[in-house]
Amino acid sequence: MIDIVDHGEWEAYKPDNYPIKGLPSSILFARRVSDGYDWYMFARKELAVADTVKVLLRKAEEGWVVITTTHDASMLFPADSRLIEVSGVTADHESLRTNILDFDKRQFIPPPKPEDRPNMMKIIMDELGVDEAKVTAKLEAARKRRPHG
């Protein structure tokens, strides 16, 4: 069974005073939203364990979607994402990418297939009370009259 440690959501920020003199002005910083903990300090002190998988998630309509997985925390920059740490992953951790994390069940779920997602045009036509078959027939007739290309 996998074990998940949630390290929270992270955001980009610019510190009032750079922790080290002489850093370039273009350097990027991130901090944890809940407590302002700086990413570089956190990664150095808290993510040194190499046998866990560090995972960045992005909030999407479907839920929290896996965008990056790695054993090496120095490969990450968590701004505008949520960071979790997973132990007990027996399969290739890269196979988790694009999956959705169900926090309640503590498991990764494959994303819906494109054909399972609602068709926006169909939703709009249903809302407007438009007959989809008639619209499709008119579009096909128009294509035949004016071929593209």
C-alpha cells in the first residue's frame, strides 16, 4: 500500500531580502501557502529521502492531476502546485503522470478518456433546445457546397 504525505500548496513569491547576497534578480522563489515556508529551505531539510517519489499536482476540473514525478527534489519547482511525497510506489513512478489523485481513497486514478468527457457543443445545444441532428446535417450540407482546401 502506498503512503502519501501532503506537503501542501505552493506559490511563487519575491522575498524582501534575498537569503544569500549576489543572487541574480531573475531567481525564482516559492513558498508554502499555509505557513510561508521557503521552498529551497524546505527541500533541503525535509525532502532528502531518495526512496520516496515527490509529486507535483495541479488543480483541474477533474481534481488534483499529477504533472511531475521524481525521486530528486532538486528537479522540482512547486509554484502554483501542490506537493505530495509518496512511498511504497512499486511501479514506475512516471506512469503516475496525468493521473488524478483521490485524496480520500489514497489512490491514483487514470484520467477520463476524451470520449468520456462531455462534449461542450452537445451541452450547449441541449441547453438551447437545438436539435443536434439538424445542426449536423446543415453543417455537412454547407461543407459539401464549400469544400475547404
